[in-house]
Amino acid sequence: MRAARSANQLRSTRVALLVWTVLILIFLYLPIALIVIFSFNDSALNIIWRGFTTRWYAAVFHDAPLMLALRNSAMIATATTIGATFLGTLGAWLLHRYGFPARRALMALIFFPMIVPEIIMGVSLLLLFSATGIGLGFGTVICAHITFCFPFVMVAVAARLEGLDPSLEEAAIDLGATPIGAFLRVIVPYLMPSIIAGALMAFTLSIDEFVVTYFTASAASVTLPLKIYGLIKPGLTPAINALSTLLIVATIVLVGVGEFARRLSSGSTTIK
């Protein structure tokens, strides 16, 4: 009897967890599904369904200011990804390779941008640029984005370095490689899955960033999030839904390509 009661309780718990999980997934993905559905709405009023159309996608590509903002975001995100990946990978390797007394304190300072509120970072960077006489523009936005993106790359690379066999570098040097050559030809291929993951994270964070960009951008360097924020003030239109759908598709494709590259790189660096 007691065993049957325990089995019923376990079954009820599993059902409750399943229902809870389904509700959470619906809560998370239903708004995204509605954005995709209403991007094909023939009505300019976003809450009334008039019929199916794809004209809003054409409207997105014919909107010159919107395309300019998209180009700005892509350029800033690409530059940020390159800078953050380089600094994050190099910083993680140096902290792993060379130990010193202040290592933990330095790591805490490096990871501080990950936890500080974005509005504080945005205001502080604005004050810094103003105090040093640096005009706002693409350079300030890229610098600001690299500041809060490269710690995420460091975390990903540092986690991969925890499983690194020190004998790999030693063997490469014994075979005639220089320290830099051993790093580029042995360590970097080993770290490539985490480097790819960190780069994708940096690109996503950069292209999606709003608060820090708001404080560090100029009128000529308006990014897509800032442009969308200005467009939705009068009301959300199906054109914004169409643009959001395109970004969702691009994100899925990017994640798929990154996962394929990660698996390919991980397979090629497996030590047999």
C-alpha cells in the first residue's frame, strides 16, 4: 500500500512538473510566436487581423533609416565581437598561464562589468568620454560594447582552460615550437569551441544592447535597438514585427552555424 502511494505521488509530481514546464515555455515563446504571426498581418493596426500579406517585409527593406540602423548595428557588433574575442581569449590565457598574487582581485575587476547595472555603466562611460573630450560616435559605442562583452568571452575560454592538459604546450615546445607558435597552433585550436561560443555571445549582446548604447551613441551612430525604440513610441506596427521575425531567423541561423563550427572544431581537436 505504501509503495503504491509513493508511486502515485511520484507520478503526480512528474505531471505537475511537466505542466509547469509547458506553462513556462508558453509564457516564454508565445510572445515571439505572436510577433511572427502578426508580421504577416495585412492591417496596419497590430491588434486586428485583416488577412495574410508579406508586404511588411518589403517595407522593411525599403525603409532607408531602418536599414541604416541595421547596418550600424551589424558593423558595431562585428567590431565588438572581434575586439572582445581577442581580449577575452588573450586575457583568459594569460591569467591561466601566469599566476600572480593579485590574480583573483584582477579577475573580480574584469568580471565586474557583467554584474554592474547597465544604466550605471552607461552613465559612467558617458562621463568618462565627456571628461576626456572624446566625441560620441561609432568609436565610443564599440569601446563601450567591448567593455561589457569581453568578460563573457573570458568566462567561456577560462572554463575550457580548466580542462587543458599542460603537457600539450610542453610537447609542442619540445618539438621546436616557440611559445607563441605553441599557443597559436596547439592552444587556440583546443580553445576554438569556447572561442566560438564566446564570440557568438559577444555578437548577440552587442547587437541587442540598448541602455549602454543610448548613453554612448551619437545621432550618426544610431543602432537598431535605438531606432526601434523610437519607432514604437507611436505604436507597434507590423513592419517592426517583420523586422523582429527576420532577426529571429538570423539568430537561429547564426546559432546553428556556430554549433556546427563548434562540433567540427571539437571533433578535429580530439586527442586520441
